[in-house]
Amino acid sequence: MINGHGDDRYLFNYPVKADFSSNVYYEGLAGGLRQHLTDCLYKLNNYPEANAQRLQQALADWHQLSAEQVLVTNGATEAFYLVAHAFRRKSVTIAIPAFAEYEDACQANDLSISYIPYDELHPATRFTSDLVFFGNPNNPTGAVLHPETIRELLGAHPQTIFVIDEAYVDFTEAIISMVGAIDQLPNLIIIKSLTKTYSIPGLRLGYILSNATIIQQILASKMPWSVNALAIEAGLYIAQHRDALALPIADLRKDTLDLMAAVKHIEGIQVRDTQTNFFLSRTNTGTAADLKRYLLENEGLLIRDAANFKSLSPQHFRVATQRPEENQLLIKGIQAWISSIS
């Protein structure tokens, strides 16, 4: 596993007032979902379904696919490892910077790994690897690829399977999900996560969408009962109430743009534009680790030191939007740090 990641508060002995390090939606568990999980605690007395079959069907109905095109997993991370295992000892290209679990999963399964800058993902780029992994939106930059570009990219490389991580697709106003193209693109695998949008990272719940042949190939190495009973119930509730649980994306986008604008105005801090609820920044003085330590020790604020993302520097850090009043605390905290080292 990557050495360092978001929401690593357990490593420190400081209380956290606001967590900007994790890209999970800040409002937390919805009241209706919390009550449903409480009501389902009795289900812990029994084994869950071996492959979460009821949730598999509910997700298939949601995305207008067949159940054979869906595989429910213990978070998106299990999905990455299952895909890598299904194609073990083959070759993969990873678009970077990227979530490190792509690389970790591929290394664990002896894939030959090469890298390409995310910004070079376009149809004219030539790929010779068996697989290509990338996030859409990208983590940590928040950049996106639009569907027409992806269609052209996959069409230009029919012998390469493209694995698209859509964990943050609900956090962008752009319509970029490729789920509707699965039946037209036989070399497409989509990995989805329910933990970020619905604030349930502790339950670990994700799923894979692809054609039935690829799903069967991946399923062959999946252990039974990897998704627990409460995670299944959470997924069923979310599928049934997805409209009511939809993110207030316009408000979230406004709060993100406001926070970005304020951070951009801090002397010595650079900010990269984003299409999501998180953005990548860079300090021109000191390191991201120094800034993280100062904010945690003095302000009780946690940010993501992004130095261990491949292709990024010790000066890079990632921020996920929180409530407006918490965002103000971060702005003041960064300003105070800059003043303390000037």
C-alpha cells in the first residue's frame, strides 16, 4: 500500500477539527442510511451472499445492464487488485499522477508497468500494453477526459483493455461517465466506488462494470463473502434512494471554486484548476509535509501531502472542499504558516 494517504489521522495524536485530506463528501452518513444500517444489524448473525447477488442485480438495474456485467467488490481497491490478477504477468500503462493502488495492484500481480502523463491521454497516443489504467476524474488533479475522447481512444486501441476509475464521477458537473458505452466498447472496464459520494469509506463498497466475458474472467479469482452484510445493505439502500441521496453538486462546485480562489491569492501557493471537489496545490516555500504538520499541530486541520504521488514533488498537496466555515479556517491556517516561515 502507498506510504501515506488521505484521512491518516490515526497516525497522529492531535484532534482533527476539519479533514481536507480525504475526498469523501463532507456531510457524512445520511440519516436514512444510518437508520437503515442500524435496523439491519441483526444480519450480522448470518453469512452475507457469497457474491452480493441482490446488490449485483440492483446495480445492474441502476445502470441498465445485465447482472452478468456487474461484480460487487470490497471497495474500489479490491476491484483494482482483481483486475490486475485477472491479467497477471501482462503489461500495463498507468496515467500519472494517479491513485497509487493501481500501481500496487499491478506490482503485486507481476505486471510490467510503464507510465504516461495524464495530459497525454488522447487518441493519437500509441499504446502497446495489454491494459491502461486511469482515473476519470483523475486523483489527485481533478482533471477529466470527456466521453468522445475516451471513445476515440478505445476505438484506436481495440487490443488494449482500458480500466477507468470513476470513483469521483459524481463530484463533477461534467457528464463524463462511460457506463452507457459498455455494450459498444468491448475493451472497457469501469470501476465505481460508493464510499466517496455516500460517505461510507469504513464499509468498503465498490463494483466493476464491463462485458460479461471480462466479468467472468475477473470473478474466477474473487474470494466469496468479500463484501459484508452491512455493506450490501448500504448498497441496496443507496440504489433505491439514489435520487434523494444525490450530491448538491452546484453548491459543492461553488464552494470549491471559492476555496480555490482564496488559496490562489495566498502568496507562495500555486493552485491547479479542477473539475471536482478537490484540487492540487503547490507551495513555493518549504514542503507540503511542513505545511501539513503546522496545520495539524496548530490548527487541527488535516491536508493530503501529495509528495508520494508519482511525478509530483515534495511541495505538492491536495485539498478537498469542506463546509465554508471550515474552508475559512484552512485559508487562515495556510496564511499563518506562510507568515511563520517568511
